[in-house]
Amino acid sequence: MKFIHTGDIHWGMFPDSDKPWSRDRAQAIKESFEEIIRLAREKDVDFLLIAGDLFHRQPLARDLKEVNYLFSTIPSVRVVLIAGNHDRIQANSALMSFTWCSNVTFLMNRELESVIFKDCNTEIYGFSYYSAEISEPVLDELEIADNGRIQILLAHGGDNSHVPMNKNVLSSYPFSYIALGHIHKPQVLLEKRAAFCGSPEPLDKTETGPHGVFFGEIDSASRQVTTLKFLPICRSQYISLAVSVTPKTTNGELAARISHEIQSRGLQHIYRFIIRGMRDPDIVFDLDVLESRFRIVDFLDQSEPQYDFSRLFAEHPSDMIGFFIRALKKDEMSEVEKKALYYGINALLRTTDERS
């Protein structure tokens, strides 16, 4: 038996909503889901498992129709899904009256339920969210007996506010595979037993690294997972890079280095740069021009001006500069204290007022 495990698609979301590429990212989410459908067809899987948050919010009827059309293009694939905390079921939801195509099973109950597929000796368990949070560890006390079938659990959670999970408890159940959602970075929780699929597309700057889906195979005799592969499919990645500077680094040189780094890694990706090291006190890094040319979500300047405090104190022992250095300078300083010292010295050196 073959399956694709996905979830956290967040159809309808506009990542980086304050950035000019946000609409492209929203489209990429839909295109990646279309790629998942294509993979399900290409690999001739038996099941497409969707572990919650297919939609970013309550889906409109038009969203349901779009997704249902895609499901209809893989009629031989059994689609089984649950609702997560984002697309949780509400009384006025269009989900309540929607008719899915015949190969789709939506486990909509708030309590654990299951559906049996006799032709492939498989039983799939799951439950849906009806609230934004489920803080109880509802998976800790399941009564699941080994019934001779391939048994799969669909669940959405993994943090304190969303179905806290104990992997030792999960490993004690007779499930052949546990398909988990909610954690957006893909990760295997139990080797060939349980995994968080992650979101097919990264959704914010903290979600670095490749994103995609899991493809698995379960032996029908042993009912054990024999293959579990992560398949990257994301159109873009968030890439965080540190750039070192020295007192000789100019603004133009830094901009050229960053530009080269982006072009060598790919214009489709979204970048976050952290600037570190010592810089010339007279240099102010202004990289706004790069933000108009590339997908740069964030610049974090952690560089420090290379002041010679001993020389400055010797030159200004009795004026405001000397007093300021004596008051703030110490061997171990927090980042806030350093910034206060640097900004203060910079302001005092540039002022033309009387300092004594």
C-alpha cells in the first residue's frame, strides 16, 4: 500500500502580506498543492492523507470547489483528511453542506472516528478541530486494538495548546503509521512510524530549509512501513545568511556581496541577512536598494562600530564623552548596553554643542 502524507497547505494564505511578492507566494501554495495531486497520480498511490489545515481559514464555497476539482482528477486515489486549528469546523462553515467527490473521506467528528477500506485492508483514524485550541492530550488514552488491518492515525497538533503529544505513548499503539500535522517543518517523530509532514511551502521567515511531502509504502503482510521518503516540492525557501564585515567594508562592497549571494543561490528564494562584525564608525549600511531588487524579508544589523574607547577617553577625560564612557563602558555588556554606548558616543562625536 502506497501513500502520500501532507498537511498544513494553508490554501488561501498570503505569506509576507506586507511584501510585494506576497501574491506570488499565495499562488505558489496552490501550485504546490497541484504538484501534490500530480505526484499522487504519478506514483499511483492508494491514499492521499491530509493532516489538517488544508485551508488557512474557514474555506469559502469557491475554495472547496477548487480543491474538490483537484481531488476529482485522481479518482483512483482515496483522499482522507481532517480539519486543523486554522480550518476548524464551525456551525456556519460551508463544509457542513458541501458534497465531496466519491474518493474523498473527511473525518469531521470532534471525537476519534475511523473509516475502513476493505479492498486494501486499511483502517484510518482521525478527528477534526472545532475550536482554535485543544490543550488536552487527547491522544494519550486511546483504546486501539490490533485488528489485523493496516491502521493509520491522522492527527493535528504537537504543542502545548494543540493536542500535546507523547511519542512514547504514540509508539505503544498498533498503528502502522501516524500522519501528523501542525508543525510546519518536516520531521520524523518515530522512525518509519510517525512524522510531521510540514507545510509544502514555507509560510514565514522562521520556516527555513526544504519543504514538501512524505511518500510511504506499507507491506500488506507485515503491516509495517517499508519506505518513508521526504520529497521536496516547495517553489521557494526562506534562507537565513550571516554576512561578516570589517572596518574596511564599505556600503557598496556589502551590497555587491549580498547581491552576488542571492543571484548564486536563486532569485526565487526569500532571504534574511544578519550583518556581523566590526565596522568603520563612519559607515552606515543602507541596503534599501537591494530590497527593491530582491526578495529580502529582513536585514538584521548586528555589526558594531570599532571605536577606540581608550584613545577617546584619553582625548576627552573631563568632558561629556569621557563621562559617558566612564559611566557605560564595562568588561561585560549586554547588547542593549552596547547599543546605548555606541549610539551615545556617535551622537556626542557628531554634535557641535559644548560638551563640558
